[in-house]
Amino acid sequence: MTRAEGLAGALQALEARLVTACAAAGRDRADVTLVAVSKTRPVADVLALRELGVRDFGENRAQEAKEKARAVPDVRWHFVGSLQTNKARSVASYAAAVHSVDRAALVDPLAAGAGRRGSALDVFVQVSLDDDPRRGGAAVADVPALADAVAGAADLRLLGLMAVAPQEAEPAAAFGLLHELAVRLRADHPQARWISAGMTGDLEQALAAGATHVRVGTALFGRREPVLR
Ligand SMILES: *Cc1c(COP(=O)(O)O)cnc(C)c1O
């Protein structure tokens, strides 16, 4: 079996999972965006999935994201990792969306980068569901002010909230809290109705809680080698 055949099989299996999970949640698969998280994977894998119709790819390191976006410009690149302030402007030059905006210091450089390229950048505010700083994400109490800052910035479009389920928690409970926060956000920002949540291990629970963007790596590409950087 070639790598391309392997990826095709994995994509088919994942699609079946998404369709089943959406049906179980009374939702339409067409309302969910699959972001293929291609971090650590070669450009050839991205090209193979693009050939199969995947149009959204996610990366979590600025340097790697930039290189892949340059190599494959005709797909939508989603930045999903923790973002250094001094990389934000560059990320905004090629990304369609940034899922990991967790502090106000990112707003100006992202807006500057988006303004320079001349098209709006989609932004999710990342929220920490357990206030553990290691996973990233704004503290729950800081979300409203951060969302206001994003919504008020020219060239940034506030899409909604993003979260990674804490390892120790039940994903269903964590995503239930995320859903509650998303409802609260929408009271202030009616247009911010998207939720980025769900990975290989917990996409069913995320879809049950209203996720509109699932970020999936392992189920498509296989296990990553542990990377020491
Ligand atoms: C790596 C990563 C994913 C994908 O995780 P898998 O478990 O491999 O599906 C999703 N979101 C973020 C923020 C990631 O860093």
C-alpha cells in the first residue's frame, strides 16, 4: 500500500466517524470543517490529502507553517499552536485562521499582518478550560475583554472560541463548559458562532457539544514521533 492509499483509507474512516458523530448529535456533517493537522508531516502528505479534497490544514509551529504554506499556497492554513508575539505578524501573512489567540498582545501584530495582505484574518480566542497555563488559552475570566479586542480590530474577524480538553478531565464535561462559554460570548458577539474543538481522541464529545471545526492529526496521519525541540 502506498502512502497516498494509506491516507485515503484513513480519510475515509475519519469521514465515517465524523458522519456518525454528527448524526448522533443531530447535526449536519456539512456544518463541520475538518482541519487536517499536518504538523511534523511532510508536504507530500498535504498534497496527497489535497488531491482527496481536503482544503483545510493546521500547523502549530510558525516556521514549519510558513514553509508549508509557501509550498502549498492554494489551501487554507490554520494556525493552532501557541503563538509568540514576534511571529504573529508573519503568521497573519499566510494563515486563513488563527485558533490560538490567548492574549491581547497578539491582536495588534495579527491585525497588522492581515491589513498588509489586504484580507481579514479569522480568529478564535483560545480558552483554558482548567486555567492550566501549560496548555495555553486565556483564563475564562479574561475571555470577554480579549474577544472585544479581537472584534474591535480592523482586519480581524472573531469566529468564536477554541479549546483543548484538559487531559485529566472528562472531555464531555470540558466541552460542555466550552459550549456554555460560547453561548455567553454570542450574547456580546452574535457573529462569533464557531467552536474549534475536538481532536483524534475526543472529536465525538466535541461534536456533541457543538464544535464546528475539528482539528485532527493522528487519525489521518498516524502517530507522530515524539519531537524534542
Ligand atoms: C496536534 C494538535 C491537534 C491534533 O491532535 P491529534 O490528537 O493528533 O488529532 C489538534 N489541536 C492542536 C492544538 C494540536 O496541537
